[in-house]
Amino acid sequence: MPSPAQSPARPVIAVMPLWDDDRQSIWMLPGYLDGIAEAGGTGIVLPLTTDPAALAQLLALCDGVLLTGGHDVSPALYGQEPIGPSVVTCPLRDRMDAAVLRLAMDKDLPVLGICRGIQLMNAALGGTLWQDLPTQHPSSIDHHMTPPYDRVAHEVRILPETPLHHLLGHDTLGVNSYHHQAVRDLAPALEPMALSPDGLVEAVYAPNQRFCWGVQWHPEFSHEKDASSRALFRAFVDACR
Ligand code: MN
């Protein structure tokens, strides 16, 4: 018989902590937890640790993993040097997020990666990133919008026959956009689900996993206004049941 931890009424989602360099402290944006709660789950912010025993213990308590936004992914993860001072990293988060992703994929736990989360997934699984879009991939598309962040910054084309297309049922989607890095070479384990007009991969999934999705936009900023953001959180939380 499945234990309550395996099929709870409200799945428990491990939320990767954000890091504040000035305060030398973890912190959290309420939107991640609110988006999960509104979709019927309970988010729990993990401590910032790379201790394998602690991470295994924590993940055993959880039904899914949310890879949050935040610092740039260290180019070291994909074998490059930082191109300049615009690349601001948190190596401890890189190590923790990559370890948690590996544990979750080993257990086939649902994973949703948001912004840094999609980038981390891609880098940890063998892909590469644009380190700085304005210098490496200049375009007229506004990927780095100003507040408020619950507005549409650009459209993405949702690729047919992908889980995202099945979920939303349409070919285009207006998204917010607050990122200066992005997927460059896609990791072998990932497939694209959405492309920006300037050709960036803005959503991915791992076909070999039950639910392992990443999006480059920010449903945590837009879930109150935007039904597709709520649908994304709901698909994720439902997969965690
Ligand atoms: Mn974008």
C-alpha cells in the first residue's frame, strides 16, 4: 500500500533556496510558494547544503522539486570560463541544485525548473548556455524586462506534439522575460518545447522522465494574472501526486 508520503492529498515540493550575497543568507520569493499552494501543493524551502546525506534525507520527504531562479549558472558546469563581470554566480547553489536534480531524476520525481532552473538543468545534463545575451546573442527581443514582471515581454512559439502544447492547446504564448543567460546547446536528454522569436529555447522537457520541465519565463510573477502560468504550476503539482 502506498504510504501517505507517496500519494499525499497535497504534494510536498522541495523549493531550492535563493541566496542573498549582501546578507549572506538564504531567502525566498513568495510567488514560488504561492504558485505551488494555489495549484494544490505545499512548498518547503530547503536549506542551502551540498551534504549528500542531508539532501537524500530531505528529498525522501518530498514529492517533487522546484529549481528556482537566481544567480547565473557557473560556466564551469559546461567547461567554460566566465566571459566577464556580467556573470554573477553562486557556486554553492550550482552544486546543490545539480545534486538535487540528479537525485530527483534517479527517483523519477517531478521537476520544474524556472529561469535559472532551466539553465541549471541544461548545464547539469551536458548542455551549454549563452553567458550574456546582450553581448553574445544580441536581438530586438526584450528578454530583460523592467517591473512589473506580470506583463508580457515577448511571445514564444510552442512546438507541436510537446507536453506544453498538450497542456495549453495553443501555438503561441505571451511570456514575461527576465534573464540575460539562456540555453545555447541543448543537453542530449532534453527536448525543446518553446522558442522565442529570436531563436532561444525557452522551454524544455526530458522525455525519459515522468515530469521534468524547464521554462525560461517566470510563472511565479504572473500566476495571479495569467491562466497559463497557473496551468503550468497545476501540471507540475498534479504530476507530484
Ligand atoms: Mn525570454
